Amino acid sequence: MHYQRLGVADERLRTYVKPPTADEPLDPGRRPIDLSLDSFEDGTTPPVRLRTPAPP
């Protein structure tokens, strides 16, 4: 619930995010994750490789 309370997923990122304006629309489909409905971390997806391997 950090995002709902702070406006960011990680408090250290607050300095990089502007606060919402009063007339800024909300995404009507936005909702917190519900583990009884949402399945996205089942352990079958391989991790994302962020760096290319070093050359031999």
C-alpha cells in the first residue's frame, strides 16, 4: 500500500515523482493486488536478465 499512501512504490523514489494535481484523473481500473484474483508470481517465469554476459 506504499503507492496509495506515498504515491510511489518505494519511499526512496519520492524525490523523483511529482505530486498529483487536483484535476489529474485517476485510472478507473486501478485497484490493489488481490491474491485471490491475481496470479503473477508463480515461480515459473525465468528472471529477467538485466545485463548482457561479459565477453569471454
